[in-house]
Amino acid sequence: MPGMPEGFPWDKLVHFGMFFALSAVSLIDYYRLCKGNPPTLRWIFWGFFIPVLYGGGIELMQKYFFVSRSAEWGDWIADILGSLLATVVVIISLKKRRYSEKNISL
């Protein structure tokens, strides 16, 4: 079976995707928890900052607690970018959805 093509940082793409999903799920869940009207700063805190801190914590644990693992700035940057994109996409789409639901005319 052929492997992945060389030369592309596939591990960074995986980090990006995992943290996109983590942030998106966190943001949507907090939106639903607040019945469609979350306080914006708390929403961003739980959906963006907590996943980013989690990713940084994982990298630090790999560096200091696991002999066979190493920390990489690139991994954490991919985590941050995945969380950032998810935050922008989810907040914009849910705010548009809420706006369109309020402005339905019959």
C-alpha cells in the first residue's frame, strides 16, 4: 500500500484538523448551552483560548515528561490556526443563522 507523499507536513495538517474540530464542537456546544445567545468573550474563551492552552500543555508535556516525544512550535502553531479558523467560521455562521431566523418574513 502506498504511503503518504513526502515533502508535505502531514502531521501539521492533522494538528490543524483536530483543533479545528475541538474548537468547533466547543463553540457549538457553548452556543447551545446558552440557548443561542452566548456572551461573546466567554464564548471565545471556551472555544478558542481553552483549546489553544490545551494544545500548548500537550506540547510542554511531550517535552518534559515523555522521553520518546518532543515538542514542536509548528505543532502548536497548527493547533492555534485550526482553533482560530473554527472560531471565525462558527461564530460568523451561527450569528448569520440567528440573524436570518429573527428576520423571517411571511
